[in-house]
Amino acid sequence: MKKQEKQSGEKKENSNPILDSIAKARSGSKPRNFSQTWDFVINFRGMNMKKPENRFSIDVSLPKGRGKESKVAIFGDSMASEADKVANLVIRKDQIPGITKDKKMISQIIGCDVILGEPSLMALIGKELGPTLAPKGKMPRPLPPGVKLEGFITAAKRMIRVNVKESPNVHLAVGVDKMPDEDVAANAEAVFAAVRDKLPKGLNNIKSIYIKLTMGKPVKIIMK
């Protein structure tokens, strides 16, 4: 009897609250005939979002990837020809002025998961597209000078941007339903750790955490 109690206690100690909650959310969700995403939500407390020091934007690498092919847009000048080989959408320097008038192009840019820009174009991009892309968290990240695009984009496809601005929470996708629970948990843990480390008071600024499938009910994660 004591041996069984000891094993039960060890099992509880070794349990992973995020992984356990993902399993619960999956079992409680009805099968769908379309792919669902795993939505990860972190709600904050004790943070005045009007204060600049409580706002931040960070890029987090998902160790197990997004679970789906990412679309890449690149604002290119000298690297435009190379970008044509590896990106889904390439916007050249001469296309940027007045680009907001092209609603189709803007829609294509916003629809991309990874948006990058040559450093020399960042000021122009900010001037022309800042008011349109920034509120949606779609401003491009600058490409490092002399970077090899193919390898950089492979790594960038695993990155997601976490924007904390006016709302005291984070709500983003950390995978898709076809991914193993362990992979979704690894991605969620990476996001959780990155956000926690950016908060002024760490865990004390976290009110609640939830995980859910697109059409499923949210399951609260109790972090110990």
C-alpha cells in the first residue's frame, strides 16, 4: 500500500501542468473536418498598460515549429533576387512608396507569418507602412547584414512575435491539432518562459493561463 502511495506521489510530482491541460483540452474537443490551432493565453495582473515599461515585443522560437508551412514576405533591395528563391512574397524598394493604396498587396503582406526587411529599407518601410502594419504586429524584422537567406528563413519560420501593448494578456497559436501533445507543450513552455522573464514581477504578474483548440473549450493551466 505504501509503495503504491509513493508511486502515486512521484507521478504527481513529475506531472507537467501544460501537457496535462493539453491532453484534457484535446479529449474534451469534438473532432472537426478542418485543422484547428492550439491557442495559448496568458492573462496578466498588477500591470498598468499605459506605462511604456509594461509594454514589450519579443520574438520567441518555437522548438517544435508551427506545425504548418509558414508564408514568408521579404522587403528587398540588393537581396531581392535571392529573396525570390526562398520567399512567398517579395516587395522591392520601388514598390514601397504608396503601397498602402494596393489593398491586395497589403492583404498578402498581413497574411504572411514571417515578414523580413533589408536594414536599408527599414526607415522607408516604417514611414510608408508603420501605421498599417504596426497595430497588427506585422512590422518586418530587419535582416542581419550579409545573411544567407535560406538558413535564416528556416530559423525564422519557427519564430512567433509576442506583442504586449494595450491589452494585459497574450493570445497566440502554439501549434496545430495534428501535432503531438508533447510538441505543443514544448512550444507553449517556450512562450511562457519568454513572457514570464519579460514581466516586471515575473510569475507574480501572471493571473491565469489557458490552452484550447480553436473550437474547443479553454482549459486552465495551474502552474506550480
